[in-house]
Amino acid sequence: MTPVRIELHDERATVTTISADSGKIRLTKRDILFMGNVRLVSGDKVLLTDQARLIPEKGEIGCDHPFTLTISGQKKTGSHLFADVFLNPFFS
């Protein structure tokens, strides 16, 4: 898919938006890989990176590349991040 934009909804509204230059549905890994200018937005949280994956079955986002996560105006950087689809980190 190029470009790609996905909106995740609950019963009432969009809860997370994912956009990237391209994306791949990887059936064997059961995930979606987003590549190039990846931007995930959920409320006041924004994740910027070059590559991230969505594991739909678990509702998880994984990133093993340099990233910037902004939460309520505070920026955190790193190279490994796992979070739920609301960008609540499990660990980083």
C-alpha cells in the first residue's frame, strides 16, 4: 500500500490514526509493517519514526527504530518501543 492511512475507531470516534509512505500486510507474521515517515496519533500522543508495526490481534504497536514519542508536549526518544494502540508504552 502506498501511501497508507489507517484510522482506528471505538464505538464513537477515531482513537488512533496511523500514516506512512507505505505499508505491508505480512500474513506470516500477522502484522502490518509501516515504512517511511510513520506518524501515529492518539489524543495528545504522537509517535514519529521511520518504521513501525501494528499487531492487530493484540492491539499493539512495535518500533525497533529510532523514534520520538510526544506525550502532552513532553518528548521522549529511543530505539525500541512497544505500546498499545493508544500509545501507552509497555516499556521503552
